[in-house]
Amino acid sequence: MLQPVGVGHKSLADYTHLVGRPLIEEIRTLSEELSGLKVLHLSATAFGGGVSEILYTLVPLMRDVGIEAEWQIIIGREEFFNATKIMHNALQGNPQDLNAGEWAVWEQFNHMNAEALAEGWDVVICHDPQPAGIRNMVPDKAEHWVWRCHIDLSTPNPATIEHLLPFISDYPQSLFHTADYVPQGMGGHVNIVPPAIDPLAPKNMALSPEDAAYVCDQFGLDVDRPLMCQVSRFDPWKDPLGVIDAYRIVKESLPSVQLALVGSMASDDPEGWDFFNATIAHAGGDEDIHILNNFNNVGSIEVNAFQSHADVVIQKSTREGFGLTVSEALWKARPFIGGNVGGIPLQVENGISGYLVSDVETCAARSLDILRDPALGKALGRRGKEHVRKHFLTPRYLRDYLRIFSELLAAAPGAAPAAEAAGQQAAEPAS
Ligand code: UDP
């Protein structure tokens, strides 16, 4: 038996005022024929990173509309997570592929998890590559299988994707954030569905400026001085060192500026601590650089406060599957600057709802533009929030999954597949 995750309760009705009645009604209609469907989400960790963030909202909302949704965590140990971290990096373009021993470890753990998996599911959704091999090993344990890819597969290491492909290509349904991420040779029905954020979760719910400042003050920030902030795992692809370099350039012209780098440590990310220490070393003892993580008691409310209080929020990634932190910042109507990679341009229109940058110097220049002109920041933030409201709030994401479930149920032998519906309409305005 794999470890189940407790997710609490959420009610779809609570989202009506945010996303509009038509979307909520569409979800209710779709869910009528899905009542009692036994759906399992399988992922590698219940803590840290975007996948767990999403499932804590999606699973209770699926339950609220009548689906018997569960979320379970696969069994893994250090050697498995070391292998899957190399795989994750290679799939995002790193030249280092797994060696034969590391592939063997990945397969061995997939076998172990395949054995431990309970039977009798209508749908099993495997998230990311860690559990992706299970389907081939025990196809009969579920009626239908779905693979959800959360990472940037646009330029994968060729050897790594070639090795992984036989394990993922036969999934009858798969989901990718953008069409660029779909590997050549992917079979089944491919859906282009970006994820979404939960506007009612403690991380994103409305926080007054006074409350946000009060929380930031407790972490030693001077709430009367300008703040640049990046919230992300300590990972080279998130480029916190580049953010420090951009902050240093800004500080030459604006000595009062401060920087907060807030990063949670994920249990399936063994590299995290090394890179956390490298980031501290790069900060070189600058007292205006605040480096915080979940072991300093930075939880969802604190992330909310930092994002809400910051004068500019940055996500200077050099690879990014989607980047939930982008929508999180925009939803708080903050001026935003992000790397022009992966899922970030989906969420930000350059110069309209934020800025997209590809180097440290431009990141610094745009930060200064915003810090010197609060009206500019306000206008960017307002447009960013509307874009997120239309495209990137959880009910839209729930609707896309329900459409896929409906297609799976409808796809009896001989029936015409329900075409591209979910994929093409996934990111349409919610209302
Ligand atoms: N996050 C957090 N605390 C931190 C750093 C990150 O709660 O200190 C959250 C962040 O708010 C976001 C998620 O972790 O919801 C990261 O998701 P994203 O898609 O941005 O990146 P990933 O980590 O999946 O690559």
C-alpha cells in the first residue's frame, strides 16, 4: 500500500465569484456522469515544488464534485531520488544522462511501487517521470492511465528521452503545459493543459498590505525600503545567483533596495541543500539579502506575504516547466519580471503584464524601471492579475481534467475519439 496524502476539504462553490458562473456550471455538468469515478494521483512527494502545490487543491476539488479522488506517494529512497534528479535535469536539457546503474535503480523502484499499488482504479494519473514506468509493469491495476508531465521537455538530453520514451509513449492520455514540450514519438492523445493556482489557498488568498508588511517585518526586512523578491526552490535552473547579481546592479543606483530569496527544500531534491549553501556564499554576507527557507518557518502565509509586499517579484529561471510562482505573483497584482523560458511567457505578456528577460543586466534595468515608477508597476500588476483570473485559476484546470476523464469513458472500442477538445480549449478564458 502506498502512502496516502490527507488533503482536507474544499468547495467549488467558493470559487464562483472569482472565475464566473459559466465555468462552474460547465464543471457541474461534466461531473454528473463522472460521479463515483475512482481516480488516483501518484507523485513522488507530498511536499515542496509545484506538483504537490497543485494536488493539495485539485484532489479536494475533484472530491467536491463527486469523484473518489486519492493522492498517494510512491516509495523512494536516496538512491532513487538521486537518479530521478539526474533524470529531471537531463530531461530539461542537462548533458549528464543517467548511467546504467541509475536507470536500473529507477526501474527497480518503479517495480516495487507497481507491486505496492492497489488494484481497481478507474483512472491512475502518474505525475512526472518518477512513477512513469509503473503503467507498463501493471497495466491491469487501472482501467485508464494518464501521464501528466510538469517539466520543460523542449530540449531534452536525447539519450535520456530515448530511454524514457517506451515507458511514456503508450499512455492513452497525456498532459503537457505547451506543445513544445511534447516529445517526438509520443503516442496516445496528447492534451495541452497548463496548470493553475488556487486563489483561495493560504498562499494566494487576499492579504492586506498591513498584514503582509507585518509578516515581512518579523523576518527582519525593513518594510519601508524597496524589496525585490524571488520565491523558488534552490535549484540552478531557477537562477537565484543571477537574481543576486541583478540586485547588486540595482543597488548601485538604489542603495536602499533589499532582496528576499525564499525557497522551500523539497524532500525529493537532494541537490537543494548544496545549492542553498552556494546561494548563501554568493550573497557574501550582504545584510540586505534575506535568504529564507521552510526550515526558518516560511510557510504558505509567509510566501504570500513576501509576494504581496514585494515591489518587484522575479522568477529569473533559465528553464521552467510552468512556474506557479509566476501566476502567484501576478494574482497579487505585483509587478513581475521573469526569464523568457518555458511556461513563463504563457503567463506574462512582455511589457503589458510584466517583463520577460534573458540576462542579468535586463533584469536589473527592468527592476529599476519598476522601482522608480510605482504607477508603471501598478498598471503591469493589474493587467497580470486579470490574465491569471482568465487562464490560470484551479477551476479551469479541474474542468480540463474532467473533460479528459469524460473522453476516457467515451472511448469505447469503435467510438470516435473525442478529438482535441481538451487540448485546444484548455487555456481558454474561464468566463
Ligand atoms: N514554494 C513555497 N515555498 C518556498 C518556495 C516555493 O511554498 O519557499 C512554492 C511556490 O510558492 C510554488 C511552488 O512551491 O507554489 C513551486 O512551483 P513552481 O511551479 O514555481 O516550481 P517547481 O518547484 O515546481 O519547479
